[in-house]
Amino acid sequence: MAALERPEEKWGEKYPLAVKVWQRGFDRIRTMYRFTPEIRRLIYTTNMIESYHGQLRKVTDNRRMFPNDESVIKLVGLVSMQIERRWAKSKVRSWNMILAQLAIHFQDRLEGYLWNGREFTQKT
């Protein structure tokens, strides 16, 4: 709790509103700190939904008009396939360590699943 007062001492005069928001919302933020730095980095740097929407916007914003609804659906489908291919090639740094840590935090949720090198598969 003493560390929570440091931002106010350092930035309280310059950014009073930001400091108050931080202090009011600390109970919700605090749950993030139960996880290791690797898991936290995974959570806040790989927001796949935001990334996906950003990539879709990048493609659709360049076009002012579409001839019909079908052309929009085709474009979104093709872009989605490209995004999926890129994600399939990307690797999460320290994934084995992160998976082990997640298994400790969420043992009841991961129990019964195995990592086969590409995805979780349920034990049969």
C-alpha cells in the first residue's frame, strides 16, 4: 500500500486525475499482480481481438465504397485467413514456462487437457 502512494508523490501535481483513477481502481488492477511477469506480458501485449480488429480496419478503411455486401464479406474472409496464417507462425516467448505457471494458477481448468505442440487437446 505504501508503493501505491508513490505515484501520487511523483505525479500527483502534474496528473491528479490519472493518479485518482489509479487509486480508485487499484483493487481491480491488483489481481494482475498475482501472476508472474511472463503471464502479465502475455495478457496485456497479445490482445488478439484488438489486433484482429485493427488489421481489419487497416484494410477496410482504405476502401470508401463496396459494390455490394458480398464483396465486404469476401474481403473480411480473405483478410481473416491471412491473419490466421500469421498467428499460426508466431510463437509466444517462454510458452512452456507460462503454461506451467498457468497450470499452477488454473489447475482445475487445465486438468484433462494436454499440450501437443500446437494446441490443447482433450485426453481420451
